[in-house]
Amino acid sequence: MDLQCLFRPLSVRIHAALLMVVLLALSFSGCRPSGFDGLDEVDIRFAAFYSDYLVAAGVTSRDEEVVLAPLSTASMQSMLARHSITPEVFRKRIQLYGEQPERWKKVIALVRSNVWKKSP
């Protein structure tokens, strides 16, 4: 009895299964949660805070002319706390975004998306 003939179909099935696993892994590697784009948890919270800030300040639509209404310090502090952002984290993020403009562009894209979702 030839053992190679006996195990050849098994070898082909194993290779086919491995190929399928690799193809599935590659196809799912592009599937990420909405708004991810390489942003970390703090970036996403910052974008949510900034979205709320803009809506509260009067940004309601992408088509209207915007006249921002300044928010009080208490409103700002409350909004930061609601998004679990301390003043220190806020300062560090502003500095980080100045040093990493590509990251800031991603945050702004998420902010725009959030504001448009909240607009009537």
C-alpha cells in the first residue's frame, strides 16, 4: 500500500484549509469599528467631546453659516467630565495634535461625522 497516495488528499485538504484561513484573516483585517482609523480611545472621546462642544456652540449643519456662541467655563468643564477628559489630558491632546497633524485630520473627520449625525 502506497502511503503517499493515502495521505495526499489529507495534505491537499490541509493546504486548502490553511489558504482559506489566511484569506479570511486578510479580508477581516480591513473590518474595523466605524471611526477607528488608527485613533485610540482618548482620540475617540476627544472627538465626541469636540462634537458636543461644536453643537452646543451653534454648529448645526454643514450648509449653514456658523456664528459660534462661546460656552461658559462651567459648561466646558461639565462637557469634559462627561467624556472623561481631564484638563491635563485635554492639554496633552492639543499638544499631540499639533505634533501629529495626520492624527488631528482623522480626529476632525470623526468630529465632522459626529456633528452631521447630531444635526437635524
